[in-house]
Amino acid sequence: GDSVTQTEGQVALSEEDFLTIHCNYSASGYPTLFWYVQYPGEGPQLLFRASRDKEKGSSRGFEATYDKGTTSFHLRKASVQESDSAVYYCALSANYGNEKITFGAGTKLTIKP
Amino acid sequence: AQTIHQWPVAEIKAVGSPLSLGCTIKGKSSPNLYWYWQATGGTLQQLFYSITVGQVESVVQLNLSASRPKDDQFILSTEKLLLSHSGFYLCAWSLRGDYAEQFFGPGTRLTVL
């Protein structure tokens, strides 16, 4: 079945540090890939998505590039802020219409001021 | 503007008791609807989705059932709760289409004792 692997369970950084959260996927065909962010006590919000090889998604300074060769969709940000503290989920959908979504385990990002 | 409402906000129930959680979407007609479950500190597990009234697809079996009695309403229920049902239940909606973003509700916190 489809799966998403996020390597880092927790990441702790200082403000203005560079962020990378690794995401690798396994799915048949050509899935759509997503990054979601979840703040405490709330539902997740979509950061961005990508559907084609080499497509870059970006939002709020975060970006990720769809890499079919390495089956990866790593999240990066050049300079993090305290307000970026949240849980980040990589996800994929491999069915037409994207009704069925598989989420990774999530990465808790903590930014120290 | 569209709004998504979940009820109740939180629930404490005994093992073996029945459960009914609700979700209503206002401001959108014929949305796709979804139920997710999230264990404390865990990832999001998609449980059900529905693309039309009266039709619900099960993604994973957790001794739960779902129904869509109206276009804007999605119900999650079980006749007998288990301890493992504790967690955060999220309803989401999306438009139909290959690039449709899922919008999540505020969630219901369920504690089974």
C-alpha cells in the first residue's frame, strides 16, 4: 500500500536557522504530494502541494520539490521564526480526485527564540 | 464563506457505550467529506470519505461507521466504544477535483475510560 516516511520525529532549532524535514514516499503511479501544518488544538492546514516531477510547491517561505527519482518531497525553509513552531505532515494521494490521503507520522518543530 | 462545525467539542465516554460525532459544512454544496482520527501525539489516519449523500467509503476498519444523511452533514458513530477509540476526530471537506485541497474542522477530543 501507499506510505509516507518522515525521518525526523522532532526538530529543535533557533530563530533564523535553516530547516529541512525529510519526506520519502512509496506509491503506485504518480501521486500528488502535500505538506500540511498543524498548530496545537487545531486541524491541519495545507501548506502546498505538487503533482508532477520537479514541480516546486511553496508557501510562507517553505518550499519542497517533487522528486520522482528519489521518491522524495523534502520541506525546507531558509530562516525559521518562532511562529513556525508546529507539527508538519507530509502526505500523498494516489487516487484520482485525491479523496484518499495517506499522512506521514509528522515532525514536531520547535523554534527557540 | 464556508464554515465547518464539529460537535461535540469534547466527550468523555465509558468503554462499551455508544458514540455519535457530527460534522456540518455550510456555504458549499455537494462537497466531498472526510473523517480522520488522530491518536494523542500521533499521525492522521483517514477513516472514511464520502463524495455524495448516502454514499460512504471506508478507508480503515476501526469498529466505527459513518453516514452522510444530508449533503452538508457527516456522522461518525459506533455502538460500542473501545479504549483504543480515544483521540482527536477531525472532519474535513473538499471540492471535487484532482487538485482539491482538504479543509479541516476544529476537531472533537474523545476520551474513553
